[in-house]
Amino acid sequence: MNKILEAEGLTKIYRRGREDIHALNEVDFSVDEGEFVSIIGPSGSGKTALLNVLGCLDTPTKGSVRLNGTETSHLKERELVRLRRENIGFVFQQFYLIPTLTARENVELPLLFSHKNGNESRIDEILDMVGLEERGDHLPGQLSGGEMQRVAIGRALINDPKMILADEPTGNLDSLTSLMIFNLFRDLKERGLTLVIVTHNMDLAKQAERMYTLRDGQMVSCEKLTSPGNGVVEGRR
């Protein structure tokens, strides 16, 4: 199996006044192409810092990241932007939808930033994939929390990335809706997409194939899950 993402010795130090904050400390991490991986840990453990570095949104103080075979440490910002766009879709706890745009227009937005013409059939395909084929013309204020997160996932998929990085994607959702979102992630995994998801929710984290645990900026365990998918519910909200 090919490694789509590899990190070695990741250290991230932030300066706050006279104090050095060690967000990450010699973290090793890897994901196989097509794998579903979760990252857990208490607040302040470094999960978001790790995801930002893995996704090339931030640079490590020390260590290396290799994304789809490309070493990122010496790339210029323009090259990093292109590498992210071609390989990664991001999903966050906050939906970050444009309130004056419809669900369809929010999904289409990354195409405009990448100077691609809107592909109506592709947008229809994405809306169907995330279960919003009947809601494309609705504004975010007319959608439930779960529907808004599905719009955000659709937006992450529109550039056909090889991998989704999700930071607490169910943090603002109730338990049933959270399980529905994870069902969607599992559907995407079955389509061959690689998934790396940060979550506080242990029940949801255990639906992945492997579960990493971070504590105080260090990777303390990596557990292979033998029965991923326990507790998955059917249906959509």
C-alpha cells in the first residue's frame, strides 16, 4: 500500500511572550492511500496543530512532511497551495459557509478560487454524494447543522482531492447527526478516499481503521481497530 502522507519528527514550537509552547514534540505519523485514520486526545494535546502541519497550512519548527510523494519542507508558498489543492480537502468544526450563497454555490466556490469553470454535472454528483440533491438551492440558514456540514464536505470534495483532513467535524452536532456524518465519511472511504479525522468522540473515532492518540504534543499510541464501523446508523438528517 502506498503512503499518501508521511511525517517524521514533527516538532512545532509557538512563541507566546517569553514562553515557548511545544505544540508538537517529535511526532511520527503516516497514512496509507485509501485508509481511514482517526486522531484523538484531550484539549491542548496538539491535534489541530498536527492537522495544520500535515495539511501544509503551517510549517513545522523541525521535522518533515511528505505528501503524495512530495517533500514539502522546501516548497514555496505557491507550490504548497497547488499541492494542497490537488491532494487535500479540508473540513472543520465551524462550517465556514457563505450565508448569502446557496448550498450549490458554496460547494462550487473552490472551483472559482482555482480558476476552473463550474461543472454542473460534477456539482450535481457531489450534492447527490452528500445527500443534498434536493437542497442545493437552499441557503445555509435554511439547513440543519448536519446539512450544513454535508455542504462543507461537498465543498471539500469538489476539486477531487485524494485525502480529506477533518478537524472536529462533528463538534457542533448532536450524537445522531454526528453518526450520520461519520457514515458519510465511511461511504467516501469506500470510494477510495483517504480520511484523517480529529475527534474528541471515542465512539466515532473507533469507526476508523487506525486510531492515533496524542497527549502533550506527543504521539503516545497507534491502535489498529479490528472492527471499525460499530454503531454506524442508517439514514440521513
